[in-house]
Amino acid sequence: MGGSSGRREGRRLRLPLAAWFFIVVATGVLVLDLLDANAEVYHSRESALRLAFPDADSVTTRTLTLSEDEAQEVSDRSGRRPDSRLVQVYEAWAGGTIRARGIIDTHNVRSLPETIFVVVGVDHRVKAVHLLAFHEPVQYRASSRWLEQFEDETLDRDLVVRRDIAGIAGATMTANVITAAVRRCVATIEVGCAPPPGQYSEGAAP
């Protein structure tokens, strides 16, 4: 009798395959929900433009279509090819001249994306880097104070982590990917927005 009861007890502990499948799916949904809970969007496109260009009379958009040679030039200058040869550039106007340009760049940090706004002056110095969205866990997020390091930087060999840019303790990957994105955006503006020879000077209205 005892053995029979033990076998019946064992059968009651077994779960059908369908039940195990449900548990796996439910667990996956829970994990995704937790990841979504980490997602932070700090600015809409409109608020991002106000943040990046507070003194602009107007902001226009310009779509760059980089040639293969230009894409290679961006790669040579920044150390990484642009993700696309079509790049949208925002141009801030005041007093009839371009005062700054910016690129909104989205890239993965570890396995999830973040979005930054890289603002560049007409002298091709970085004016600001703003974090617009971050979907990794918050402990990997760059602080506003850390992003301030990029202000007034130019695209040179020292614009890298552990030279002009300090790292982020526990978030080395974040520091590296943001720095790479800033380099790529500055290079794209340098290559794609330079006026043709003999035409209007940099920053002047065409």
C-alpha cells in the first residue's frame, strides 16, 4: 500500500509539457516586463531640440547622403563607419546664420539601446551631449556630470576614454560606446556639412 501511495504522490508532482511551456513563457514575459521597467525616455524630439538649441530662432533639418568616400572618411576620422549613409542633421539658426548642428544617435550599450543628442558648434567643437533615452539598467547610465566632459572637445586622438574622457566605474561599456558615438557624430558633421569650395563660409546662410 505504501509503495502504491508513493507512486500516486509522484504522479501528482509531475507537470504536463504544456504546463512547463506556460511557466517558461510566463517567466520570459516577467523578465521582459522588468527590462521595460528599466527603460527611461527623458525627452521627446521637441523637448530635445529645445534643450540642445535654447537660443535658436529656428531649427531646420538636413539629410546628409554620404558617398562611399565620405563614409570612409568618417570612419578614418572617428574610428568607426557610420551605421547608415543617410544621416539627419539638425541645424540651429540665429540672426540668419547657423550657430550649431546636432545629430541624434541611437546605439546599443550592452544589448539594449540608448539615444544621445550630440551638439556641435560651427567650429566643430562639441557644445553638449544630452542623454535622451536609456533602456539598460539604471546602474549603467551615464550621469549629466559625466557627459559634461565632452563640452569644448574636438575630434582628435585624445577624445577617448582614459585620455580626455574619464571612464565610468562599473559601466565601462557605456563610456566607450558614448565616446565612440560622439566621435562618429562630430566626424559626420565635419565631412558632410563642410561648404563646397568657393561658396558661403561655415556658419553663414547660403
